[in-house]
Amino acid sequence: MEVVKCETVDLDVPPTSEIVIEGYISDSEAAMEGPMREYAGYVPPGEGTFKPVYHVTAMTYGNQSSCRS
């Protein structure tokens, strides 16, 4: 299988990928997430919870153009 290097992380991906989102999960930063609504409008009871933050470093689209943050 043919692969190409990602732009900002040490991974290889197929060159035919529709979209590749590169980044990292912080081990020291968390943010409130939830509660999430269901498609029918149901909202689970309770508060949201703190989850690790994912930082996006690059996005590559199927047309091989890229957008960095």
C-alpha cells in the first residue's frame, strides 16, 4: 500500500485519504464537554465533564490542499 508522510506528525497515511486531521491530545489541558444532545432533542441529565483538549496542527483534504492552524 502506498503511503505519504503527514505534514506535522510522525505518521504515514494513504495518499487517497479524503481528509486527514493531524494534531495531539494535551496531557495538561482540559475543557468542559457536554452534555450532548441526541438527534431527537433528548439531553441527558447532569453536568458536562472535563475532557482532554485536542489541538489540530494541520488538515489535509482529498484534493491535496492543506489548511494549517
